[in-house]
Amino acid sequence: MNNNGEVIEILRSHIPSFECTKGCHDCCGPVTASAEEMRRLPVKTDAEHEAALEEFNCVHLGPHGCTVYGERPLICRLFGTTPRLACPNGCRPEEMVDENIEKLVHHFNRNTRQVLV
């Protein structure tokens, strides 16, 4: 695993999870991810990307939610775990993400090549 892969795993381990509102996909808009995160996701066609963007959705959003939930990018994992990316339905983990971990996720995203998912 390369250094970015190790950083991703460490950050993932520190982002709390929580139960979402069933059927809600409010956080599933287009996002960016690092090249390492993209390598972990299924490749989608240009047509699939364009169709998702027309709906302002993530290309990995399926009829029953995220089709890549276990490998979703860091920014997706962060959604709902911090007041700065609050869930519009009020869902949240029992304990919000540590502010330093949130800063590290944003630092990682700023300092790695990001591509549109």
C-alpha cells in the first residue's frame, strides 16, 4: 500500500459512522476524491458520469443508496460527522469526528490530486 493508501486507512479509522435516514441521498452529490480513492472504485463510463452530473448525483448512487459504501471517499465519510458538513435530516454519530481528524481530511484533499467521482 502506498503512503496515500495508508493515510486514507488511518483517517477512515478515525471517522465515526452513524445510521442514515433510509432512502435519503442528500449527501450523494458529485464529490472529488484522490487518485488512490478512485483506484478503489469501479470504473464508470463517460455516459454514466454525464447522466449522474445531469441529476447532480454521484455516479455511484444506485436505486438503494451508495453502491460503493465500503470504499466511499473520505469526504463522503466525513459528511454528517461534523457541524460544517451537517446532515440535513439531523443524523449524526453519537460522538462527532475529532476536529483534528476533520482538518487532516481537508488537508489530505487539498494536497492530493483530486478528480470528480
